[in-house]
Amino acid sequence: MNIQNLLRTGQAAVIDVRSPGEFNMGHVPGSVNVPLQEIPARMNELKAIGKPLVLCCASGNRSGQAERYLRQQGWDNVYNGGSWADVEHLLETA
């Protein structure tokens, strides 16, 4: 299943890995802010979501780092959605 289908059907959670300040300036409605550097400490919180995770940031760089880290930890259902604007666009066109 692709990212857009996961988002459209509500099967995925959107995790924004930008800083709180960046997140507060604009974000995908319903997304959860977990800054990149906090991911290791918040793994249990992320697991508790119980859905595939679509990660986003400003450009796709930090979300790519987060995806690589989570995959190295054995996670399969994590996806780099790119920028938060890209993810928002996918939701709007879904």
C-alpha cells in the first residue's frame, strides 16, 4: 500500500519530526510532533500509536533520517512522506 492510500484510509499516523517552533508555524492537521532528536526516547509512545507512521519535516531530510533510524530498530511500517506540505497535499488530493 502506498503512502497516499494509508493516509486516505486513516491507516497511518503522521509524525512531524521538526522542532516544536517549526511545527507551531504550520503542520498537517492531526499530526503529532516528535522532534528528530527525541525519537529514541519516545519509541514506546510511537509504538503505542499502533499504526504505520508517515514521517514528515520541512524538506524530507530529517524524516528520512527518522525512517532510517526506525528501520534500523526493526520497524517495517514507517515511511518518509517528505515535507509536511507534501503530506498535506496527499491528504487533500486523497
